[in-house]
Amino acid sequence: MIDLTIYPETLDKNVRYCREKGITLPTFSMMRDPQNVPAKIKDRLKTIGLWDVHPANLYRITWKNEQKDSGGLFGGVNHLVLPPELTGCRASIVLLVGRWFPTGAHKVGATFGCLVPRLVTGQFDPQRTKAVWPSTGNYCRGGAYISALLACRAIAILPEGMSRERFEWLRKIAGEVIATPGCESNVKEIFDKCWELRNSGQDLQIFNQFDELGNPMWHFSVTGGAVEELLGRLLTGKKRFAGFVSSSGSGGTLGAGYYLKLKYPKSKLAAAEALQCPTLLQNGFGDHRIEGIGDKHVPWVHDCRDTDFVIAVDDEVPMRLLRLFNEKQGKKILKAAGVSAELVDRLDLLGISGIGNTIAAIKFAKYNELDEDDYVVTIATDSMQLYQSRLAELNRERGAYSEPDAWRDLELLQSTTIDWVKELTYYDRKTIHNLKYFTWIEQQGKQVQELNAQWYDHDNYWYGTFNKVGDIDDLIAEFNQRVGLL
């Protein structure tokens, strides 16, 4: 669980170090409502690029960044609404868009939620200790970036099969980049590398997205709050919020769903995964191409008891829709089919996992027979910024994209069925939860007492953790006051 024990000697060092480096920290409250960001910081942001390695960009860890690559401030929640003309289902699919976070993905928020509580308690020393970020993609990019903003050394770990764009950028930001064997679903190899580093004698701390509760805590507070604010504007008249859908991945983004179930008790939470690696659906294994959602285990931070559906997506579908949404002929056909030109021109805001989440949301809507009064919310973690090389690979493998290809792929999207959708019973949920034992107790050294607490002392364990945000905000505010730069 999240430990807020204070280590005064290291904390004093951290305060002095951040003062020297010009570093202050946003509170979770500011990330939810960046209008509360100090005016001095806003003035700096007007001259800083979205991806610049500048500590003021810590204040851009929010869903509300202005849609500018440089000099932007803040506005509303960045999102798209996908209508029936595109999706083929009666309900509207709402996607939160991660493109406008620094690094182009929302994972910087999860890494902030993991590292900063240790920084402001003195549990982590940025001058001495390396931060290790194991990931299947965007999380280690976010961790390397946060480390750079906080002027500490980082080690990024990700599978060698991830997109070229990720590696090229990481080599410029992280002190060390380690490529482990395999693709998105080869998480065990990442864990093995972490043990190797632990046993190396180096001074380091490992921020494993799959077991760090700061990951879902950030989403519970910030992503959940962003969706709640957005729904406050969308739910007029008879409109309803039906559910939140997110790929399981590290289990972090599902934290927003736990928050939304508290606020909207009739809503449901669905975890999506690749059909080629049906871990939650069939206790299965395999390799897949939906980049950034590691599988073959149940993340420690996944609250299985609060999960209502598991939905598997065939990875061939996102790969084909990647072309439909981004190739010239695909855009032409979408407009001919009645999708607004404005929306078509913004579909590059969906990366591969965002497209996968959209398919899962459509399956959820069709399974539950949702209609025009219903909204389903999901996430576009990143955008086509990180996948141009994948588009080029598809063209080499399959040839130039034609109008007939586009019509077939549009039909594929709009004829999405409810196959591979499972509505979970109590014991289905417990079956998934019990799978944690083999990864986390037998392999990774967790305690079975904590595993049991996650299930049998559910509310105290999960909400007791997520509700520490207020305490962390107090620590951040005190830290900033001692740094004395605001």
C-alpha cells in the first residue's frame, strides 16, 4: 500500500535540491483543475513546448491542456465523441484523448502518482538513486520524462518489439534503455530484468506500474475527475452514463472506473484485452500487436472485485482500422459514409490501443443493448505520433491502401459483434483475482495476507489507498512552501 512515512534527512536534501533546480510540484487538485496552477507557472508555460524537458511541464500533467504543441495553457477535458455514423452502434462512445499530455500519452500521470509521494516524504533521493521504469511502452516513456524533469537518473525497460518511435525518443531522455525479449505480452521478461537490477547492487528504486498503487490512485483522482466533469456537461435530459471501458494493461487506468462506479452506481466497468492473449477471459497466453497493454498475468493493482466485464479484441481489427483512420483513401470513404469531416480529420488522435479500446466499447454497448440516450467512456492513451512506422510497415506488408480496402474495413468496424464479451459473476471475478497468486506471491515476493485483503477487506484496502490523495496534496503543498519558489 502507499506508505507516507517521512524520512526527514532525505526530505531536507530533496527540498534544497529542488530549490537549486527550480523545481516545484503540482498537487492532484491542480491536475484535476489546472486553473489553480500558480500564475507564475502559467507565465512560464506560455514560452515552453509541450514535450520540453522543463520542470514547469510537471503542471501539464492534466487532461485539460490546450491543444497546442508549444505555449499552451488550459481548457476543457480533451476528448472525442464517436457517433453512430462511425461506430455502427446506437450509443455514443466518448474517448478521453491523451495526445496533449507531455510525451503524447497520459502515462506521465501514472508515473507522477508513483514517484512524487516518495519524493515529498524523503523515501526517494533524486541525487543518489536511479528510478527504474519497467513497462510495455508509454509508462517507461512517462517515467523517463518525469525523471528528467526532476533531474534524476532513470532506467527505462520495455520489450524490443515496441515501435521505433518509442526507442528513438527514449534514447534521448533516459540515462539507460533496456530492451527485453518479446512484444507487448512478454511482461515476465520485464519482471526478470527488474530482479536482475535489484540484485546488481546499484542504488535504485523500481517503480513497477503493475504493482505500484500510485498508478490507479492517479487515475482514480485525476482521470475519474475528468470523466465526471465531462459527463456533467453531456448528461442532459434523459442521457445516461452506462460504463467505462479500458484495456487492462497495467490495470492503472481502470482506477478511473472505480471512481465512476462510486459516482454513478448503475454504471459498469469493463476490462479489455487482446484476443490473442486472453488472460482475463480464458486464463490464456500468447502474443499480440495492441502496443502498450501487457498481458499473461493479472496486475497487482487491478481491483478484480469491482470489474463487471471482460472484453477481448482481435488485434487484427485495430491494425486494419489504423489504416482506415489515417490513409487518404480511408478518410475519403469515411466522409462518403456520412462521418463529419471534422471528426475524420481528428481520428489520428487514436493510437493502436485507443482503437482497441473503441472496439471494446462498441462491443460493450451492443452487448448491453444501449441506445441513443447512453454514453460509454473509454481512453485514447496516445495518438498516431507514436505509430507512423507501424503504418509504413503495414503498407510494405499489404500494399497500398485502396478504396475497396477502406470500404471493407469500415464494414468491419460497423459490423462489430458481441463475441468474446463476458459478464462476470462474483466467482468469475474471484477466479481472475486468484490468478494474482501465481505471479505476485510465488514469483514477485508479495504477501498472501495483502492479496486476501484486496478481496475480503475490499473497501478499506482500495478506497483507503485512493483516499490518500488529500494527504499527499498536503505533503506536496508543504514541500513547495519549503522550496520557496512559488
